Amino acid sequence: MPRMLDVSEDVRAEIGDEEADRLLAGENSPGSYDCTSCRTPGDSEQERTSTVLFVGEETAVLAFAHASCIPSQVVQVAEDQLQGAVRSITGAEGGAPAAPAAPAPGEQAVLGVTSGLVLIEGDLHPALVVEPTAPIARPGTTGPDQFLQLLVEQGFQPVADLSSVPPALPGWSVLLAMGQLHAVLQPGPNGGGQVAWWQAHQPLQVTEGWRAEANKSNTVLVFAAPVGSIGQQPREDLLRDALDKAAADGRLVAAAMPLAGT
């Protein structure tokens, strides 16, 4: 029986017409699978299923997902990032996330990312909070911390308080694969495909509650603040207090992003 598979034109271009046709005919695709996004079981004979191709420099991994979770697409990731995804499939544990940023001269900065649920307008929203470990200067300059200004130029909005959901940022998305957080993606240069703005050295575990809310809304709120604004908060109520304070101090920007690339 033919599978209820969605194979996007981008995926077909990568894997070739012959392989795509075999998948659609049910020859090389599993009937049942674990969704690469929400980690719950799926059945390509009973429900619409997306093919998602993760492509690195030397490795490509074809995964399957509920079409209601993410659309069929090609996701470009760094080779070590893709190897981390492969390890997560085989059960290796993820570690703490960190990714190179644009540090101020003489300092090595990484972007620390914390996940949590944030209550806005009476609803819980899955959120990521991004904070560098050192000031971020504008590339090629020795000026002061420009982290927030650089993000505003990319379309993030200043947050005065957390009374409303921030607007969507076109072209950006949050990659949750195999039930773990892998990257925040941004539009590529010259209209190309998405590239990683932040990516975990190893996949980042998120809570069941966070993943459930993200899959329900298909949207993640991404907050960003300069170094020293938020810190490592052990509880979500303390994280919210830190976000409120950063917003009141004019040190917070945010954007809403879909759970997967568009």
C-alpha cells in the first residue's frame, strides 16, 4: 500500500527522483516510525507523514515526522551537529548547549540557551532565552556591547514587559529534532536556505511539558538579553522574574518563531 508521505521538491532534489518514487511507493519507508519532532509514534499508512532530510558536509540523515508537526523539508546543519543527531538516535545523551558567537575583542563568547515555559496572557508558551557569556561587538569593530542592536536589525523587537506575545520573525525557526533542541535557524545569505544562528554542540534536552506546548502551538518564543542580564536560573519562576527585570531595564528583545523551518 502506498505510504501517505509528503516529499517536498527540495527533498526530492537532494535524494533523486528514483529514491523519492520508491519512498512514495512504500518500498523504502517504514510503516511505523517515531516522529523526529515530537518523538511520539506515527504510521505512514494511517496519517500524513513528512520526510525531513538533515544534510551536513559529509552525512545526510532522512527522518520522518507527523505532517502536523513539521513540513517536508531539507535542513542544512553542520557536520558535527548532524553527528550529534545520529548519536541521539542511538541513545547517546545530549550535553549543555554552546555555540560560537561574535565576541568582543580579546574575549571568547558563546550563546547560552535556556528553555522554559513562560506565562503570557493566561497561556503557557514554550520559550528559549539566549544570553551571551561575554559582550558581543559589531563585527570588525572594538565598540561596546551591540548584541541587542544587532538582533533588532535582524527583526527582533524590544520588550518593555511580558504582557503580550512578541511578533513572528519571518524566515527564522527553531529546530526540534528527535525530541531534542538542535538549533535556531535564520535566513541564509542571498535568499538561500536557512542556516544555523545558534546550534547546540550536542542536542539539548527539553522537558515533556515544553515539548508538548511547542507541538501544540507550533511556535517558540525566543528572548535574548546581553551578558549578565538573566543568568542561570534553576526554576521557571526565577527565570520569569529575571525576564521581567531585563524587560523593565530595556535589556530584552524577543521574537516568535515556528517550530520548524518554513
